[in-house]
Amino acid sequence: MLKLLMKGMYYYHLFQHRHNEQLQQDCLCAELKMKLKVKATYHYSKALELVSKMQTLPL
């Protein structure tokens, strides 16, 4: 059950990462681009953290 919840959280953070990167590419304002880059980096690091936690969980 815990692994299923973590997998859901992983997909949420991965989706947010990709969404923020897409918004960043379409953005014209440099200040907003930087904010979106920070958000995308945060969600990517959370996704990686969840992957590493899922790999250490027992079946």
C-alpha cells in the first residue's frame, strides 16, 4: 500500500516537473522563467527522492 502511494506521488512530481519545464520554454519573462525553473528543479528532486525510497522498500 505504501509503495502504491509513493508511486502516485512520484507520478505527480514528474508531471509537475514536465509541466513547469514546458511553461518555462513558452515563457517570455526572464523573472518568471527563473521561478518556473526553480519549481521544476524542486519537483524533479522530489521525484528522484521517491524513486530511491521505493527501491529500498521491501516487496
